[in-house]
Amino acid sequence: MKPDLGITDKNLKSVNDLLNKVLADGNVIYIKLRKFHWNLAGDNFMELHKLFEEQYETVAEAVDEVAERISTLGGVAIGTTSEFSKLSQLKENPGKIPTNQEMIQELVNDHETIVKSLRQFVDDTEEKYGDKGTSDFLTALMQAHEKMAWKLRKYFRGS
């Protein structure tokens, strides 16, 4: 049964397409956080190990909520690494293990990239597609990524 939520089918499709991009970004940063968590070494090892774990757990929960939002709106959540790779704007670096500082910088950049796209998606879902529920949902997700980026930025001098 199709949902009757006061949003046109065309707009629901557009919102679900947008949410699948959010889902893809979430899964790519999740995998990157796990990789970095596993491959930390040197200064601040335990502190960063715990921080990366905290972040991948937060992202994992958010990814599940995004997929559930897609289902709530009558869509189908993507679920393969090839789909995530195709739709994500984030880049991976296979075969490379960055230094701790490079990991932090890459994660800050990824969180901030996600924040910028979410900021646009918040406006689009409300203004273009008439979906205030998804707009609110994405606002909370944007705030979570802002906070994760902020915590990581604190590892740089002068932050």
C-alpha cells in the first residue's frame, strides 16, 4: 500500500532519491571511520580509537534511520557497496593508510561535505518537495555531522 502523506508521488520519489544519496554518504563515512579506527597508531591512539568508535556508532544509527525514513515514505533504500559508491560524493583511498592527522583531516572534510549537502537538502525537501518532516529529519542529521566535525577539528592546533 502506498503512503498517503500529503506529498505527491513525484515529490516522494525525489525525496527518496535524495535520501538514498544521504544513505550512500553515511555508509561511505561509516566504512572510512571503521578503517581508520582499525589502523590508528602512535600519539593519541586510545583517545582517537574511542572517538572514531563513537562516531561510527553514531553514523551507523543515523544510516539506519535514513533507510527507515526512505521506507516510511514508500521508497526502497539502496543497500550495496556498489550503490553506495556510485551515489556518494565522498571519496575513498583504497590501499592507503594515512597518518592520524591525515585521518582526522579527511574525516573533517567528509563531515563538512555531508553538512553542506544536507544544508541544501533541508531547503529542497521543504521548499521544492513540501516535505517538512524530512526537512526536520535532515536538520537533526546535519547538526550531528556538524558536531562530529567540530570534535575532530579540536585535534588541530589553533582550533
